[in-house]
Amino acid sequence: MLLVTLIWGLNFSVTKGAFRYLPPLAFTGIRFAFASALLVPLRRRIEGDTPLPPGALPRLILLGIVGNTLYQIGFIEGLDRTTASNSALILASMPTVVAVCAGILGLERITRRIGAGIGIATAGVVLVVAARGAGFSHETLPGDLLTLAALACWSAYTLGLRMLPAGVSPLRVTTVTTIAGMPGLVLVGLPQIVHTDWSAVAAPGWAALAYSTLLSLVVAYLLWNRSVQVAGPSRTVVFMCVTPIFAVASAWLLLGEVPVPLQAVGAALIIGGVLLTRR
């Protein structure tokens, strides 16, 4: 999960650079199409043609639509209509949302230590993001609401993974949910895909697309799905709090965005909160 947060933290700067060469919806649709084309032969080579447990396929398709199609559209369109700080602050509530829902649904027992760790780590994320400034207003309201919808979708996806029948491997989960989420994303991005001059895309654009497809989508999703199955949704999703640390560090190294002292305090709270949940 630390590797996942590193991949996703770097992905903020990588994706921001990619949008200089590719429009956002075209970028998202193409990366899911490439990931689907990669995962199908990979899964067959590793696992063969073993059948899914009864009732698993409809659940996986639904998870793919919710956790990929709807989440990605809500996140990208929301980010386009609000500030990055607002978006990060809204998504910072994800560990708390997942933990509360997991406890209500009886998927896992939320101890006081886990609850305290999630609270401390979430407070750290707020410090890391708020140090750069965030402001909610009627201008950002449409984007904020779309980001809230994205938050609900990813939380539902994470909880839904815990409800899958036994015997569904993380590779199978990643493959089926990616394929299920791909058609909607390609359809939404089709106008931009058609009007993009792909021959004019420079090497950095293709490199960013490769990173976001192979690492941010395929590898990170595999590890996320595996962690939910083994460690549970609450202990997995708390690592989302670490992502802003890597995002700030990569923006400092790659984009020259110098962090402020308050962000160091937030980083310490995040690390302490995550370690508390892992004891």
C-alpha cells in the first residue's frame, strides 16, 4: 500500500504534465482501453480460464461501473470545475467514510485504535492541503458536488470488494472491473479522442500515458484490491492519507512547488495515524 500511495502521489504531477499534450477525457478513455487490452492476456497467461464463482460476474461489472466509470468521470469533471485543494480536502474524508460504513455494514470491527488512527491521519491530510489554501464558494459548488459523488463511488467500490465471493483473485477483480468501466469512459471521451491529433503528441505525453496506465491503473489497482481482501477496507483506505505526502514531495521535485512548514506537521500526523492503525 505504501507503493500504491507513491504511485498515485507521483501520478498527480505526471497527469498534470500529460494534460499539456492530451485532453483529460481522451487521456482517461485511452488509458483504460490500453489497460484492458493488457490485462486480458496477462490474466489468461497467469490464471488460465478458471470460471468465476456463481454470482461474482454481475457484482464485478457493477463495481467496475461504479469504481471506474462513475468515479473517474466525477473526479476529472469535478477537478475541472473546482480547485485542486478543494478536491483533495473532500477526498481526504474517504478513510472516515469507509470506516464508518464498514462498521455499520458489519464488514469489520472498528476498534478505538483504528478510529483514532484514521482521525489523526485525516487531520494531517487537512493540514497538508489547507496549507496551500482552499475555499468553497458558489463558483466551485458544481465541482465540489461532483467530487463528493466521486468520493461516494470509490467508497462504495472499496466496500463492495469486501463483499465479493471467496476465490476471486485480485488479478481477476482488476481485469473484470477495468473492462466493465472502460466502455463508459471511452464513450464520454470519444469527442476528444476523435479530435485529438495523435501524431502530434510529444514523447512526454506518451510517457505520462504509459505511467498512468501501467503503474497508476494496473499495478496500483492490483495491490489495492489485494489489500482490501487481506487487510480489510478501513486499514487499506487509511493509506490514501499518505498519498498527499508523495504528491507534495513530487510536485516539489518535478514542478518546483516548495512545501510550507505546516505541511511537515501534517505529514507527521499522517504517518503517526497510519502507523497507529497498523499496530
